Amino acid sequence: MKWGEIEGRVLLTGTPPPPPSAPTSATVASVCGDQALDRSLVVGAQGALAYAVVSLQDGAALPEPETPAPPPVLDQKQCHYEPPALAAKAGGELLLRNSDPLVHNVRAQAGTNRSVFNVAMPLEGMTLRRPLPAEPGTVQVRCDVHPWMHAVVRTFNHPYFVATTPDGRFRLRVPEGAHTLTFWHARLPEASRPVTVRAGETVQLEQTWDVGALLQEGSGK
């Protein structure tokens, strides 16, 4: 199998709305501050859109990559999930970490509130591994102790996916050929782009959404 690469940037044009905030509590303010910013939309310099998920629509029909990806990590830092959105293999493992000197719990649900797992993480530095649902989709993650904490895991039945970095960039190694690249963000309508990759080459691609396309927090599919 011959391989090429797709790299690019995902951008949001226009002025994004200021992120809403929620009060924390007196028991965590010394660690987490007294206000928690909503992180369902993270936009950097020049409109760089962080934590958008980029994947191949035809990934399930392709051979496995040469090097398997490490298990995805969901950390709990200063009363936020880090990252707030990530991509993972359906049926694979999610590594959970608590970096706070606080008690958290991680409650994951799929579909119409079907429980995936619900675990307590009372110790700073604690790590756990938990399986993700076998069927691809979207897993919502919340903390019952600190209700403003929220993350989303987008899962796939293939390994050809990546989330954008804080500067909106992504890089994906794929087999040569014609593909359809899909762009997903919980606050924006899904988009797709055709791309042809030749062996040994890197294709540059940019995806842009206008701020007017934004959905309310929690309404993404």
C-alpha cells in the first residue's frame, strides 16, 4: 500500500460569541477559579477552530495504517475536561486522568442517554481505562460533582480520524486514492470535501465555517 498525507487548517470566519461562564463553588475556587468558561467552542488567532474532528468517509473500507494510534486521553484539569472534544476508535479504550486535587466523576452516555460508564476519580494523578461503545457515534461526557464540566467523544469504525490542534491544524496519513474528507464539530453543521491523494505527496486543504452557522451548545449531532 502506498501512502500520502492530508494536512490543513479549520477556520471560523467572523467574530465568535463570547463563551458563556458558570459559577463554580467555594470548595473548588482555589483550584478552578470562581467562574468556569464554556469550552464547546474554542477559537484561536485568525479564527483557528480547535477540536474539530476530521475523518475519512470511506475509512472502514481501507487497510489499517502502518502504526496504530495511542489510546486517546481525557484529562480533568482545573475543573475542565481536556480536550473538550476528541476522536477515538469505536470499541477501543479511553484513558481517563484526574490532574486535579479534587474528587471528580466521569459519566459517559451515548445515543439517547444510554450509559456507557460512570466512574469516580477521587485522587489527583489517578488514571483509568474504560471501553467505548462498539458502534460509532457520539459519546457525551459529564461530571456530576461539577455540572459545568462537559466533553464529547466522536467515535469511528476505522482509524482515519484526527482532531484539530489549538491552532486549527490537522494532519492525516492516508492510503493513496480518492477520498471524501468529513469535518465535524458539535456546534457546526457537518461538512465534506473530496480530495485525491497521490503516493508520497501532501495535499493542503482548508475548511471554513462562517460564524452564522453556529448552533447552540449541546445541539450538535
